[in-house]
Amino acid sequence: MPKAIWNGAVIAEAPDNEVEIVEQNVYFPPERVKREYLQDSSHTTLCPWKGVASYYDVVVDGQTNRNAAWYYPTPKDAAKAIAGRIAFWHGVEVSR
């Protein structure tokens, strides 16, 4: 069961059949992510085949990991399977 952990907190956890794996990144369904650990970020990036990614800061016990989670609110057709799903990086441990 994939999990995302940062600063000792489980931020996301979902059964294998509920996640999507794209480019070795685990995309969790939004309902499996503990939103209390996420804060909106104004940061965005552009992927040529997925589209524009939006970001969240991950905040645990008063510590902030800036732009450590991302999602594609309206991905291009080639990436529609990850629409709204959330992935992690920047030191967030994601196990598969």
C-alpha cells in the first residue's frame, strides 16, 4: 500500500489499485490525502505532455516543505488519468 510520509506524519495512503504511477511518481486520489497537511502554493510548472501543475506546501508540526506536493487540475488528454491526483517530492518519502 503506497504511503507518503514527511516529518513523521503519514500525509497520504492508498491501496495499490487506487493510485496511478506516472514517470515513477505515485499519484494519490485526493480523498486519500490528509488535507490538513497541505497549504495552497502559488507555484506552477509546465510539463509538455501533462500540462500545468499546481503545488501545495506540506506543513507538519510547524515545519513547511515548500511546493512538496503537486497535482494537475486540468491535464492534457494524454495525462487525464492523473487529473486532480496528488504526488509528492522534496524529501517526502513515498513507498510503493
